[in-house]
Amino acid sequence: MEELLFFLRWIHFLAGITWIGILYYFNFVQTPFFAETEAAVRTGAIQKLVPRALWWFRWGAMFTFLAGFLIYLIRWHEMGGELFFSSSYGVTITIGGLIGTIMFLNVWLVIWPAQQVVIASANQVASGGQALPDAAPRGRRAALASRTNTVFSIPMLFFMGAASHYSSLVGQGGLGAICWIVIIIIIIVIEFNALSGTQGPTKKPLDSVSGALWFGFILTAVIYIILLICR
């Protein structure tokens, strides 16, 4: 079991670095570049560069999720349900895992399907046709989900790390139901913001890299304070 857990963690780390690294590339490098470059250069990049990056992106997410899910189940089985959810490890890894799962679903159910439309539109334009009417709104939806994943990545990595390296974060007995409900509601509201509408004041933090980063650090601090209050 020790060997299995080690190799699963290795896969989890390796795939996770690939996934989050490309997520940051999309948000910190590619999106600002596309906003400044000429249409012809942008179309060429969408045709040839973006599909390659998206392949590593979505499969990095898949293997990160699968390896992490297996680790979670093994540790839950080893510790037993009652001890697992009353321990700091169980609480923090569950929070990190919940956020990571939503990020994984955003990749496969929102970002990738939307980007397929954007890529198809770019191919059609390059062939002399018209852009697909759904390309712009689907691109915006993908951008909002991607920026939300950037926001989520900050608390996700914090609480994943806290599981093994911050054992005093959660008090004995775990979290009460009210604390869990508050944390889950906060996460759901932020995800709903990414999936509903495309403009508005709640979207403004997602329209810039600095806004998304500040949003992520504030979200981390809010959940952290909730855990301190509840322990």
C-alpha cells in the first residue's frame, strides 16, 4: 500500500504541475497576448497552438483528478470515515479535493467543449468562411471558467498542502455542519458566477489577471478564517 500511495502521489504531482502550469500559461500569457495581437496571428495560434496546449491541459486534469481520487479513497479507508472527517487531514484534503473536482469538471464540461467551437470557428475563417456565431459567447464562457479555475487554484493548493503540513489548522472533532455548509455555499456561488451570464459587476474580478489572483487569495483567507473560527 505504501508503494501504491507513493506512485499515485507522484502521478498526482506530475499531472497536477502539467495541468495548473498550462492553466497559468493560458491566463497569464496567452490571453493577454491574444488581446494585443493581430487577428491573423490569433487565428493561426488558435488553429495550431491552442489545440496542442488544450490536449495536455485536459489530460493533465484527468490524471490529476483520477490519481487524487484514488489517494482520497485509500486514505479514507485506512483511517475510517469517522476519524478521517474528524481529522485536520481529512477536512483540509476534502476542501482541497472539492475545489479541485469543480476545477476538473470546468475543464471537461465547460472549457474544452467551448474551445472546440472556438477552434472550429478559426478553422472556418482560415478557409475563407464566416466565424461561427456561437464562437464569441462560447469563448467568453471558457474564459470565465478558466479565470475561475485560476481563482480556485490558490485555495485548492493551500488546503492540499495544509493536509499534510498544517495539522493544527482544524481542531479535534473536525468541522461542524454549519461550517461545512458555509464553505460549500461560498464555493457554489463562485462557480455559479462563472456559469451564469457573461457580463456584470461580479465578472469584473475575472477580467484581469490581478483581479483573479486577488480573488483567489481573498477566497483562501475567507475559508482559512472560517476554519480558525470553527476549530
